[in-house]
Amino acid sequence: MQPFVFSTVLLVWTWLVRLGGPGLVLLGVADNSIIPLTGSMDILTLWLAAAHRHLWPYYAGMATIGAVAGGYVTYALGRKGGKQAIERKLKKQRADKIFDHFERVGFRTVTVSAILPPPFPMVPVLLAAGALQYPKRKFVGALAFGRGVRYFLIAGIGSLYARPITAFFHRYYKDAVLILIGLAVLGGIFALREYLRSRRNNSPRQPAISSSRAA
């Protein structure tokens, strides 16, 4: 990795850590976008809760707010594009499976998906909720509940084991940032691969040209 790239990411990460709660909101919006920053929200929430253990409910709440805000943006994109947008981004068989499952148990699907840790792909669920015109209030409620459970658990663990966690991050600060960069790159590659695959699957085929012509 080029020193400039690493230095830039390290600077941004340090800035987010110093921002604290607002940094979690900004990161949450980015992490729930089309190209997620895998694991970044979990690590930052754990880090901040361990560093300021008496503020752990605050950090859990801010992480939830950021995740819901970012998730709603992705939901709105899916709502605007409809089912065709999902089928362009995913294989048709996988998209149909998500549609069928979502129509039957939408609230539970969003809630459970929001609780599950990486590498579970959350973005397809957010897009599907919008594409299927799932009610906004139910969507926001399910996403807030699921993310709230997840981040309150993470922040609670950070507060409970504050000393060893802070010691670990102080010792392996740069290593932790490198891992985050690697996870983000993998997430971006996966998203790009799925996009290119969907473009190939949905590109119109050229009609066959007959070699024989009428005289």
C-alpha cells in the first residue's frame, strides 16, 4: 500500500475518533451505502465505548442514528429504482429469493439482518425493502431496533472490558487501521464485481446477423 493512501486513511480515522459521536454518525451513513466499509462501525463503536466507558450508551445511540440514516438513503435508492434496480445489481435467482422472503417476513428480515455482524451483506436487504415499497415507518423501526441491539451490545462490551480493549488499540493502532482498509477494499471489490456481473447479465444481446443476403 502506498504511504500516501495509508496516511490519508489514518488521518481520516483519527479525525473520526476525535469527533466521537458525530464521527459515528458520519461513518454510519457511509457504511450503509452501496459500498459498505465492512466492520468499521463495530470497531469504532467498541473503541470509543472502551475509551470513554461512562459514555457507552451515548456512543451506542449515535452509532444507531448513523446506521439508520445511511440505511434510509440506500432504502430510498431502492424505492426509486424498484425491482429492476435490484435485479441489475444481483443475480436474478438471488434477487427473487430476497423478494419472496421479504414479502413474507419483512420486519423480521430487516431486524435480524441489522443485528447480524459482518460479513453478512446488509445492502441487498436495504435495497429490497425500498424496491418492494416496504412502509417507511416499519422499515425505520425495524432497522433502528436491529442496529440498536447490535451497537448497544458492542458498546456495552467495550465498557465492560475497557482496559484490555484500549490497551490493544493503543498497541496495535496502525495494524487495526490496516485491517479496516483491507476489509473496505474487499467490500468495494465485491460490490464492483456484483455490479459488473449484473451489467453482463442484463446487457441486451446483439441479434444474430445472417451471413446470407437476398440477391
